[in-house]
Amino acid sequence: MQPRDPSRDVGAPAPASQEPVRTCVGCRGRASRSVLVRVVQVDGRAVVDEHRRMPGRGAWLHPDPACLAQALKRRALPRALRVSELDVAGLAVG
């Protein structure tokens, strides 16, 4: 019998050196926060939260036009931000 590895427990805390992992709403790939761009809704418009500090619900995207295109095609941004309509005309990532 092998000794139990406590780091593999489901409720085990992550090591302090690891960064939080988020899911891209475009490609649904998982990546660390530092790799993704946070998008928030301000007055009905989608805005990139450059410092990741704006209040409210945020959606995470890879800084890749292909991920943005997928998110728009799937209507994932309004769904992730929990709004019925969202102006994404001024949104540019990458």
C-alpha cells in the first residue's frame, strides 16, 4: 500500500505559488489569469478591464481575435456577464 498524498485531496488548498485558473468564454480553454483578458460590462458596453479591478461580473478571454469571434458567435459574452444585450462594437483584444 502506498502512502496517501495529501496534495491530491479534492479540498486541498493550492500552493501559494500557483495563480488562479480561469476559463476563456471563447474557446473554453483553461489558463491562468495572467494569460487571459478580463471583460466587464459598463453602461451596456463591453470593456476590457486592463487592471482586473473593475467592479461587477467579468468574463475572461484569450487575447486572440479567434477567441473573441467564437465568443461572439456563441453569444457567450452576454451570457457570462448576465446581461440581455451587450454592445461589443468597441471591444478589441489582441
